[in-house]
Amino acid sequence: MGIADFKVFALPEPERDRLVVMLASFFRARPEVELVFLYGPFVAGRPFRWVEVGVEWAPGVGDPDRAAALLERALSHTYGLRWRVMDLRGAGPITLWQAASGLLIHTLDPDRAVDLCRRAWPAAWDFLPKLRRWLHPTG
């Protein structure tokens, strides 16, 4: 881990909006990606270390971890920022909720995006009380 790992980016709103439009085009040209959410500080307009991207892969993608690493590399090469690509099919309830609360920039099937949001919100709200109990077992 070097000093570059702690670099924080900040983009003005017009640049951020322009990047979102470019990303939507970027993902439309990638048939292996069926659904894309941007989430985290980048979407909220706060300084960020990396842009968080939640994806659902097409059924033909054999190794989602390798596909995510290749996608991070392509995004870094194309746009010059740091990226974190998460496979939403294997994500936990909190990550799903964060992604579903973010910005949907690409989907091949709108019903699939709605279904993900329908699953994510109740799962997260079910999980949060359990998490509080684990963090504060005596309280």
C-alpha cells in the first residue's frame, strides 16, 4: 500500500454528470454487463477514493471476479480514476442496499433493476437490527 492508495478525488458536479453520461455509453457497448449501478461518495457528490460500481453479469460470464478485475482495469485506462467493481449477485444485503440507493446507469432489462431494488431494501432493513445486536451485544 502506497501513498496513491490514500489519494482523494473531487469532481465538480458538471464533470461528474458528464462522466456518468460517458459511463452509460461505455456500458452499453459491453454485452457481458446486464445491470450497472453507481453508488457511494462519487454519486453523493462528496470526495472519493474510487468510484463504486455495482454490476450484474450476463449468464455467459464464467469468472465474475476476473471479469470485475478486467472491467476495473478498462475503466481506469479509459477514465483515469480508481474504480471498485462489485458483483451484485454475490453481494451482501448492505452492499445491495447501497447500490440500489445509488444511480442506475445501464440495464438490459428494467424489470431486473426493479427486482434488485425490491430485494435489496427489505433485506438491508432486516439485517440492520441484527448488525446492531452483534456490534453491541450487551445493549
